[in-house]
Amino acid sequence: MIDWGFIFEQSLTQAIDFNAIAFVLAAMGINVHFGYAGLLNFGQIGFVAMGAYGFGLTLTWFGIPNVFVAVLIGILFSVFFALLLGIPTLRLRADYLAIVTIAAAEIVRLIARSTPLRPITGGAEGLNQFIGPFRDLNPFNASATYGFGPFSYRGTQLFVIVVGWILVALVVLLVRQLMGSPWGRVVKAIREDEDAARALGKNAYWYKLQALILGGVLGGLAGMVLAAGNAAIQPDFFAAPQTFLFWLVLILGGVGRVWSPVVGAVLYWIIITFIRNLGRQLVSAGLVPTSIIDTSQIDQIQFWIVGLSLALLMVFRPQGIFGSREEMALDAR
């Protein structure tokens, strides 16, 4: 028998878990880059890694047991990475930034897992002895279980979720205010016609660099949420394909809309978790023969289905749920 209650419960639980929060923040960063500034960033996972390692190294190798300082240094790591990428590329065509970002993100991962840096970054094993100062701030009982309805979390996990969604709310308000301000209007004008913006006396290079920094910082915050939620930083998580999952979340919600990454991330985790649990129960119940597929292969199947769904979405509604076709006009940029 298929336990539909368990499947829906797990799907809803994962939809608001810290992984969904991290995807929201990372996709918001890409939305700032591409949706508002027209910057093709295919290396957002590099910013996520910089934020995570900046946070973790502050609490371990730097020896500063202060979470707020760790967050600040994680942000500074992301800003540095944005400057490193943006200064030499933003004066060139948009496709140069796309090439540089995807390569730079992979370089960050390889450096983090390299053997010479193992005493600092933990090498391929990563970092896992840094979470204590963060958990010391937890107002919830770490050994207790909290929840209502289908949602049930331990105290340590609930703390990350509460902090994460508060952070998402603040970021949504920040992005909304910025994009409705004169700065945001200039950024969107540069996206639509950079030459016209320059003719009006706007420094397009400087505005694009600011947008790259802002979106990169949001990616860094996503990395810190992942580090706090997992209580570990594993370098191989920061592989290039993760960036395209963030893009999937953004496209699903709709490019150039403040709330679209939130909706896209929640729907993505509901769909992924639903498919994974349904597939495993179908196999376990004997409704799908193991000669066709076994439970260890369900994780691959779920991404096939998500990929097919995204392809259909791009055919029938390329602007996503809340977006508009104009925001997706890549050839016009």
C-alpha cells in the first residue's frame, strides 16, 4: 500500500526546510543578476561556496567564535569574489561573464577540496566542527521536537528554519525596495538598452558591478544557511550543476519578479520530494518491478522528470508562473 499521508507530509516539510531557503536566496541572487541587471551568471554556486567557507573558516581556522562576525566575513568573501569576476569582465559582452563565472565556480570548488589546503578547508572532507557558536544562540530545546500538522522539526533544525525565513523576508523587502528605487530603475534600463543608459550619463559598468555584488552576497547568504543547516561544509556539493538548479527555481517562478524565487523553490522541493517518495513506495510495494528500476535509481528518475517538466514549461510558458516573456528575451540583450 502507498502511504499518501507520508508522501504529502514529507513534501510539505521539505518545502520550508533550510534547503528550500538556500535555494530561495541563491535564486534571488540570480534574479538580481539576470532578471534585473541582465547579467548571465552561470556560477552562482561559487558565491554560495564563498559564503559557506567564509562563515565556517571564521569559526574554525580564524578562531573567532562570533556568529555575526562569521556572517560578515562570509559576505566579504562573496563581495571579493564578485569583484574578482566583475572587474575584468563587465566591460565586455554578457557571454564573457557567463563563461568566466561557470569556470570560476569550479575553480573555487577544486581549491577548497585540494590537498595542500586541507589543514584550512578540510580538503575533500570539508569542515564540520564550526556549528557550536551558532547553536549556542538557539532559543529552542535542541533535544525537543516542535511542530504542527504535517510539520515536525527538532530544535536545532527549527532554529535554522526560523532564522532562514526571517532572512528571506528581509531580503525580499530589500530587493523590492531597491528595484523600485532610482538605482533599480537605472539597473533595469541598462538591462533593456545599455547604450541608451550610457547616453543619458549613467555609468553602466559601475551599476552592473553593484548588481553583481548584491546578487553574489545573496548567494553567500544561501551558503551560510546550508552550512548552518547541515552543520557541515562539503566541497563536492558546490559543483557546477547546482547553479542550474537555482536557475530552474527562478525560471519556474518567473524571471524579474521579487516573489518568484520563493514560489519556485517551494514548488521545486515539493515536486522533487513527492517524486522521490512516491517512486520508492511504488518499488517497495511491488507496483513497479525492480527489474525496471530499484529504489537506488529513484533519485536519477526524479531529475529526469523535473528536466522534462522544465522543457515543457519553456515550450508552453517560458516566462514561468509570475514572469513575462519580455524578461526572458535573451536574444534582445
